[in-house]
Amino acid sequence: MNTSSFITNIKKTVNLNEEEEKYIESVFVPLRVKQGEFVEHSGEITRYFIYVQSGCLMTYFTDRDAFDHVAQFATAGWWTGDLHSITKGVPSIYSTRALADSEVLLLPKNSQEELLNKYPQMERYFRILYQNALVTHLHRIIQGHAAAADERYISFREKYPSLEQYVPLKYIASYLGITPEFLSKIRRRLMENR
Amino acid sequence: MNTSSFITNIKKTVNLNEEEEKYIESVFVPLRVKQGEFVEHSGEITRYFIYVQSGCLMTYFTDRDAFDHVAQFATAGWWTGDLHSITKGVPSIYSTRALADSEVLLLPKNSQEELLNKYPQMERYFRILYQNALVTHLHRIIQGHAAAADERYISFREKYPSLEQYVPLKYIASYLGITPEFLSKIRRRLMENR
DNA sequence: ACTATTTCTTAACCTAGTTCAAGATACTTT
DNA sequence: AAAGTATCTTGAACTAGGTTAAGAAATAGT
């Protein structure tokens, strides 16, 4: 498995010379996961930042009634994992699992720290990554309050059309904060009205 | 108005020498706002990162039915504003207003860029700031899906006890994603059960 | 191809949270 | 202190979305 797609991704944000590329590539741990397999388990301390090369992962929270709540999906070019657990060294409340056979690159916590110390561009890369994620998250919060479920579903489909091929509807429902049954109703209404 | 509280805040995360402190202090624009006054208006391109020295601000989104939805509160030591608008140069969908007489420090977009280029520590400071905010935001999303309104209210009070002095209940309701009337009912139930 | 398991849908009934409208408490301003 | 404005509460009627349970359709395993 080669890591060049990741380097390409970084270079969209910051510049890297040959030596930097080499080093960065060297610290990632490539991993293949089959559909259904876990990359991280809740309850354990997260050790890796997870970058998706291909396939699709989901990160989710399981509540005390054993209901799963999808925090985020991640397809090629996305990062996922539990930032809180890895940075603070506390057990994670999220699990990360493959929704399809996937190739991921694991960046161990220590290696990330090294990268940040060694290459200021990497500090910038992550700053911008987090900055963009923050905008998206806040938008999701507000839309959760301001828009009805059907609107949220419609904009989800517009925003992430590629996810439909990987993600079962029940997880999309979970991501949107509704039940699969209600999503079914919404989908039917949308079909009937056109 | 002095800016030293801000420097103290940065120094909790990264180190600064005398020269750096001086320069950083020099690029901030201090501003006093009275209760009810706006710091940023939706529809305009955000020009400043907003740091709160004292008092309390709220940033909110107004939907097409003219309902306000509180995105976040900010008291002393917090940043607020619309990251999307300022970084992408697009009109903001959020407004920021003072809930009490407040002292804020405005960091113009250009000055932030300069700081980031000049001092790698500042890149790190913002990376960590965003990283922490991301954790909080994701938690808020998940709690919005996994917890009922009364639980969300209780954990809000535990997490931000200091906000109760500044923030009218109707805005707390908005932040939690419920109506003021329903928050009233929740509060009553909580009173009766003890 | 056959079976088992998971996912998706439907329908009847239920509830957390909303809407509307009115009254009660605060908080300002003069 | 009075009057005006904004906030908070209450209650009755309502609705978006949840629950339960069962069947249909798709996937996966053998």
C-alpha cells in the first residue's frame, strides 16, 4: 500500500520538500481493515490519528441503553478517531469501525508530536484541518436546531453524495439524529412528492 | 484597558519571550461594548477574531423565520466569531452581540496571518485552541442526539456555572435546542423533585 | 442455489417537545 | 414611584418524531 495519496492531501494545504515527504511517509503505519472490523474500541485510550486512504469508516458513541450514535463518517482523504482520548490520554467514548473494506494510515501519537515539532508546516496543516472541521461541526449543531429532519437529510445527501454507496440508511439516520423508521417515512414522502 | 490577561492565556499553552509578547499585544485592537451592542453582524464579512477579556458575548444564527439559534457563548478567556467567514472571506451567517458590558480584543485577519507566519508558537496555540473546541463541539452534537433536554440542561449548568449570571434563560434554551417554555417546564420539574 | 442475518419499510400507537395565548416577574427608564 | 419593556412561567391543544412489532427486501455465508 503506498502513502502518496496522503502526501498529495497535505500538499493541498502546505508545501513539503523531498526530505520532509520521505520522513512523513515513514512514520505512518498502513493498515487494511475488512468491513465490520474495528480500528479503535471505546473504553481504550486512542493511540493513533486515523487517516482513510480508501473505503469508509464510521466513528460512533454507544449510550447507556446500548444505542449507537454516529459522530462522523470518513471516506478517502478524511481523518477520524477520538481527538480527546488521544490528546489527553483518557479512555475513548467512541469506537471506529470499517463500513467497507478500507485502507487506513495510522499516525501514532508520538509521531504526530514529532512531526509537529520538526516541521512547522505540519502544525499549520493540522491547524487548518481542525479549523475547517470546526466550521463543519458548528454548522451541524445549528442545523440540528434550526432545520427539520427532512431538510437535514436532503442537505446531507447534497453534501456527501459519495457516502450513499457505503453507508446503510440506519447509520445516516443516526448521524442525522433520527430513527431509521422515521428516515424511512421521510424518504417515502420525498419519493411521493415528485 | 490592558491586554495582559490575553498573554497569560496564551502562555498556558505555549511559551513567549518578551519581544514576542510585546508584538502580540501590539496587534490587538481593544474595544468596549455595552450590553446589547453588536460586535459582528450577519451578512457582513467577518474581519476580526474576537477574544473576550471580560463580560459575555453570544454568537447566534437567525433562521428564515427570524428565530435566533445560539451557536456559542463566550466569557472571559474565550474566543468567538465566525471562523468560516473570516477565513474564506464570505459573508457571515452569524451575529455576535454583548450580553453584558464587555471588554474584547479584536485580532484583525491580517494580523493573525502575520502572527502565524512570524511565530510558530502562535500556529501551535491556535491548533490547540481549535483542537479543544472540536472536542467540545462533537460532544455537543452527540449529546444533542443521545440525551434528553433535561439532561442537557443539567450538564450545561454543571459545565458552565458562571454563565448563569449573564445569560437569560431563553438563550440557554436556544443553546440547548429547545424553546424557553419547555425549559421552564424542565426547571419546574427539577425544583419539585428535591 | 439455500438459508440466515441484517437492513429497510409500514402501520398503529405513544411522548417529548412545540405553539399559542395569557399572566406573573423582573429590569429599565424617566 | 410609575410605567414600559423584556423575561419567565403556566396550561391547553398540537405535531414532529419515537416505539413497538411485523413483514419485505436485500446481503452474506455455506
